[in-house]
Amino acid sequence: MIQFFLRHPIFASVCSIVIVLAGAVAIPALPVAQFPQVAPPVVTVSATYTGASAQTVEASVTTPLEEAINGVAGLRYISSTSTNQGVSTITCTFDLERNLDLASTDVQTAVNNTTGLLPAAVRNTGVSVSKNSGQFLIGIALTSDDPNVDALALGNYATLNIVDPLKRIKGVNDARLFGVSKYAMRLWLDPKKLADYGLSADDVVAALQEQNVDVASGAIGSPPVPQDQPYQISTATIGRLTTPEQFQNLILRVAPNNSIVRLADVGRVELGAQDYSTDFRLSGKEAIGIAILILPDANATDVSRGVFGEMDELQKHFPAGVHYSVGFDGTTFVTDSIKEVIKTLGIAIVLVVIVIFLFLQDWRTTLIPAVTIPVSLVGTFALMKVLGFSINTLTLFGLTLATGLVVDDAIVVIENIARYVQEKRMDPFEGASIAMREIVGAVIASSIVLLAVFVPVAFFPGTTGQLYKQFALTIGCTITISLFNALTLTPTLSALLLRPEEPRHGRFFEIVNRVIYGTRAWYGAVLPQLIAGRRFVVALFVVGLIATVFAYRAIPTGFLPDEDQGYFFVTVQLPEGSPLNQPLAATKKIEGILGAFPEVKTLYEINGFS
């Protein structure tokens, strides 16, 4: 293979160009994130049993659903809550390796199989299965300077005009509203008046189901009709009720004496909010929060640009006094951290080139490994695309670390070829051919050793393995490409660029060479002594290994339990749509309770908004 590429230098160059082009094409298509996706797949099942207590919801809704879901493949653990508002929420957490789409389908199938066991009120409202496949990226607040536009009006406007356009942006998984969000017709019943008329809330519900419906009334004069019927008239009936007055006129009972009991006789009707359990404020003002969740494989920066571009376009049509502001933008930290890593990567490349020039002391020999650096680094992005990686802090850190590794093979090849060409005055092609036959095995072995160090990290189990998988395999991909370049492009460029005459050195490089030659002479003198006392060297190495193991076991690492310590965990489940400060407030309250016990130390984690 080496001889083939030496005789076909254009083909070797084209191979490297193809690698660079593949990486350049893959870069815009790669998702951008702060860290790799390490959160386990989560599927949430929600159901509503209107008017039921928490005990009733637990017994009749949550328990049957849990029993059906427990058999789903790959389920890691399951948790559920049942509230006095009649809401049942089941959170299903799966193994990291489980495909989220397949897990959601399996959960949906299990829920469908148990729907017949649920109360009729739950079946009427339905059981929803949702994939928590994204993370909160952007928080937007919608406020109004007009005192006549309250949070309810803002929420209704956001529901009708803002949420759907945001959901259509590429990479957006969901757009959730926080605070009062929707209008609803609220029927407030007086229990005493209901009792006076001998009615109950079920009678009101039955009247609503009977009278608040759309009816297909057909047409008058439709075939078959007599021959003298010349016209056909379509009829329309009053369908669903739309105003408070129409609901107040709802007939609840007709007595034998033809007296009518209407809804207005036992209660009142108003157009209000669907839910009053949440409140959202920005700097003390009523507001509506819009949280943007992105897909795991989405490009965070592209999603951010798309969301803000869409909001700027929608703002042109906002009602007078209504405007939006950014509560938080997760891409700011992502962008800044990636910029710093890229800056570090550029500095690393410059330093590597300077060090190479310092030791090789010739621009021709320095140019060859300098060319292999971008080929290896840019080409790695193509393999990252194939492996499903993202551009994040860890993968870029891996590229930074690999910058000093990708030139090792090239330097070994160049130095050996330069020794034949410059010291032995051989033809560059012949010198490259002989030199490569000597070191091919060494170059391959050195790369395999590096791969043996990093690749096993990708097989670590759990979250740790998932977190460092991209870091380790990114370095492995870079080393693999650099090995290919060392066997193809580097000897080809050496045969083309190296000259038999040795480069002239200035005074500075003469000093550097004295240091290099002195170090080489010292090592040459010490090495035979170390080989002669190899038993002592091996014994010293074993002692070092034992000391490392002892230090690893003796030094505490993080929050590790001792035998005389006990642990308990407090989990606070907050309802969906909670204000941003509630998790922190709950944590402070727990810390205040535990403050009476000085021997108790708290270690807590706040997920989501914090």
C-alpha cells in the first residue's frame, strides 16, 4: 500500500481532500449542544378524573395504568402522583439505550389495552402519552403595558397566535405555556339552591351533555319528494353554546306544571380561565411564560435563531402594548463555552506547529505534519455524524486533546525519511520507500496503543459511559484518520518536498540542537544501565501500581458513604407549569427544617428551571 501511494501522489492527495470535504459538509449538519444527551428517555402518561379525590384517582386510574405499564420492555423505574384536582400523572423512565419513540409506542399500547378498566369520565377526556424527549432551551415572557389586557387575555392570545408557529420551527419539540393560558366557561353552582330544587351537579353535567351539542339538522325538501316540490332548503340549528347568557338559559328540569328550572336559578356563569392553580409574573407584572423545548438531535443555536426570528416577526402583529422579553436563553452559555473551546483548539494548533518547527527546524518538514492536522481534525466531524454525535464541549475538548496526538505518527515518518534523504543523501522517493518499510509496524502499533487507551472508555456503563463516550470516540476517530494520513499522505508529501541538502540553522537553533543532542546522549548512556537493572525497574513499576491502588482507595472521592453514615432522599414533585422560583423555595424550606439537626448535611439537585 505504501508503494502504491508513493507512486500515485495525486491519489493520496485526493483521499485527504475527500476526508476534509466530508468533514466540512458534516459540520453544519451536526447538532450543537453544551453536553451530550445523557438523560434517560422519559414517557409521561396523564389522565384527568374531574371532581375525584386523590384516593379515588389513585385507586381507579393510577393503579390500573401502572399495572399495565410495568410490563413494558426497558422500563427502568416508574413514579406517579394523584392529586385532589383529579389529575393522575405517571412518569416512566427507561434505560439509556432504549429508543424513545419505541418506548412511547409500547407505553401507548399498554395504556390502550387498559382503557376499558378506567372510569367513563376518564375515557371521555382521554389519556395522553407524551415523550419528554427534549430539554428547556429558551424561556420567553409575554407582558402588556395596557392594564386592560390581563394574563388571561395574554395566555389566550399566545395559545392562538404564538405557540403553533413556534412548534413548527425545525428542532423544536414543544412550546409550553406557564401561567393562566386559556379561556373557559366556568359554571359556579350554589349547593343550597341545588338542594332546594332537588338537583345535583350530575344533573347539570347531564344537561350540558344533552343540550350543548352540535346537531346535523339536514335539509327540507330533499329527495325523495313529490313531483311538485320545487325547492330544497338546508337547515341550521343552534349548536354549542358560546356565551354566558346561553349557558345561564340551560334547562335543568321541566316540572309537571311546566315550570322550568334553568342554570341561572342555581348558580352563575362567567367567562374565566381554564385553570387558576398557577400564576406567572415578570418583575412583579402579570405575564405569560413560554418555554421552548428542543429535540435531542437539534442544533441549539439554529433553534435559538429560528425562535427569536419568529418572535420578531410575530411581534409586528401583537396588540398595542404587548411585547415579549427573554427570560433565559440556554444557547448563550453553549455559544460562549464552544467559542472558548474553539479558541483553545486554535491555540493548541499554533503551539503544536511551533514545537514541530522548533525540533525539525525546516519549513518543508514542518509543513507536512501541519497539513495533517486539519485533515485529521476536520475529517473527524464526518465520523461524528456517522456515530450520531453532537458538537459539544466534550467532543471539542477531545479534538483539542487530539491536536497533539495527530502529528505524532507524521513526525515519526518525517524524521525517518529525512534521515535517509538528508543524512544519507538518498533520492527522496527511494529514501521514503526504505524508511517506510522500517517504521510501518511502529506507526501502526503506536496508534493502536492510543486507541486501546481511549476506546474502552466508550463502553463504560450508565451515565458516566454515556457522557464520556463521545469524548473518547472523538479522539479515537481523530487518531484513526491520522494513522491513515501517516501511511498515505505523509510519505507522499515527504517524497515531494524534502531535499537532500540539510537546512541552514541560525544561532538560536544551534543552541536548541546542543540541548537536543545532549539529552539524546544522556538517554543513550542511561538506557543500557536501565536494561542491565531491568529487575529493579520492573519492581519499581510494580510498587508504583500498588501505591496508585492504595491512594485510590484511601483518598475520599466526592460524596461517598462511610459505614457509620446513613442517607435519606427527599423528592419534591411540583405540578407542571410551576413558577420558576418554586424548586428553589422548596429546597430552602427543606434546608430550614433540617437546620435543627447539625449532624445532617444536605446534598441536593434542582432539575429543570432553577
